[in-house]
Amino acid sequence: MPKKILLFCDPGIDDSLAIMYTLMDPRLELVGVVTSYGNVTKETATANAAYLLSLGGKPNIPIIPGAAQPVQQEEVTYYPEIHGEEGIGPIRPPSDLKYRLYPFDMIRKLIEFYKDELIIVDTGRSTTLATAFILYKEQMEMVGGFYLMGGAFFAPGNVTPLAEANFHGDPTSSNYILKFAHNLTITPLNVTNAAYLTPDVIDAMSASTTNPYASMIKPIFNYYYKAYKEKVPGLVGAPIHDLVTLMVVVNDNIVEYIYYDAKVIEDIEAKGMSYIDLRPGAKDGKTRIAIKLNHEVFISEFKKVMLGNQKR
């Protein structure tokens, strides 16, 4: 039976590739997409999700708009230099694309329908998922598990020297999820920075006759890769952060884990910094934190799915 996925996201190039992968992996079944601010505005993220679902032949998957800003009421920073003005590089979704939006309460209904079969994956800012926890506490206890892309442990951040973008975007909400989510797995920058795709892999995807996204993968990647090479000269590929978080749901062997309880700093000077208690005698934690990526297995699994070679 495929794992039922409710995806919270903000597409965004790496979110977009994660959506493509989820739709193409027969071991995963995307049952809903919750969109919010982050890489782009909530409205742009919603349109991008709808476009990707349409191209993938799944236009009826519920799209649920979420938060437009963090709980701190701060001005939101977007990243067009990395993701493009519309969030998926040079690609522009059709202006006349029609799609149905579902009310926020659809989250509750999906949880009550699938119960512990449902896996919630959050690859964006934490605001919307924290809101769902506040509104639907009993239902959240029914969920089978939670996967977050966020944080950086023993590694530098990507928006400040200390903080990763998702946890920095709304650390209060991130802390709320870290405190109350059960069966929680975090894929931080420690592993996602190493989850890079190279041009030769992308060329193979673009030549695929079984991938409905083949024509758009290369221009999206090239835009993203160029931005990363300008930031970090010498990179041989571009890290697709959010992709790892979906892949580990069905591929435990891609990463190595440690088990600790994590927290996020909310004070201004270290805002968004994630940390764990490493002192001798500290109590054992329950949160599973990915700490090291097996890049060869990551690439192998990505190719199998995106080239249509994964058995159904």
C-alpha cells in the first residue's frame, strides 16, 4: 500500500521537484497539498501547486491554501533570485489555469479519513502546520508520523550563519511542532545540502518519455543551479532540499539518524537556530534527525522514480 502523504509546501523549485517525485513514486500517494508563503507568496505557491498537479494528471488532489505570513507579523522575505519571480524558475503557469481550492478544514477531514495511514510532510515554513495543530489537536494525534525539512545541526545556516530558512521564517511555529508532533523526523541542512543533482542526471530526466515533467525539468534546474553557483562557487550540482524529506518516507537507507529532542531559538540575534542538548546525562530524545546522506543511494532512487523504472 502506498504511503498517504499530506504535503505542506511553498513551491519553490525544490518543493516543485518534490511534488513531481511524489506523484511519480508508486510507493507514495499524494492526498492533499497545503500551500503557504515562503519561497514565494501563498497565492503564487498555490498556483504553482495546481499547475504541477495538472501536468502530472492529478488535478483533483485537494489544494488547501494556508498561511500568508508568520505569527510574528514580520515582513516576509522571498527569494526570486533562487526560485524565480513565479517560483519555478523561468516557467510561468498559464494565467487561465482553473483549479479548485478547498477550505482549511479539509486538513481535518483528510486526517479523520486516513487516520494513522496518513503521513504529514512539511517542506516549508512552519506556520500553517502549527495552526493545524492548534485547531485540530485530537486529529493530529491520529496521524501516523510527521516529516519536516528544517534546521541545521553542526552545520551553518543558509539565511544566517546560524539558521536554516524554514525554521528562521517562523521559529515560534517550528518550536510548537517540535514540541507536540509525534513520530517526528527532521531532514536538516546536514543532509539536504548533500542532496545535489548534477547536470548529467537532469539531462537523463529531460530525455525521458515517461516523465510528464521532462520538458520543464532542465530549465528549472538550470535556473536553480546558476543561482547556487553564484552563491557557492565550485558546486558540482544544486541541492534539492525538499526532495530528501519526501524520499526518506519510503527510503530509510538514504540517510543516517540520531535521536534527540530539538528546539529552535526565537531571540533576534540567533533567530531560527536549531539545537539539541548534547550534554552528558541529557535525557534521550524521541525526534529522529537525519545527520548524513548516502548520495549514491539518493541519486539511484531519484533516477528510478523519475525515469519511470520504479515497479508499480
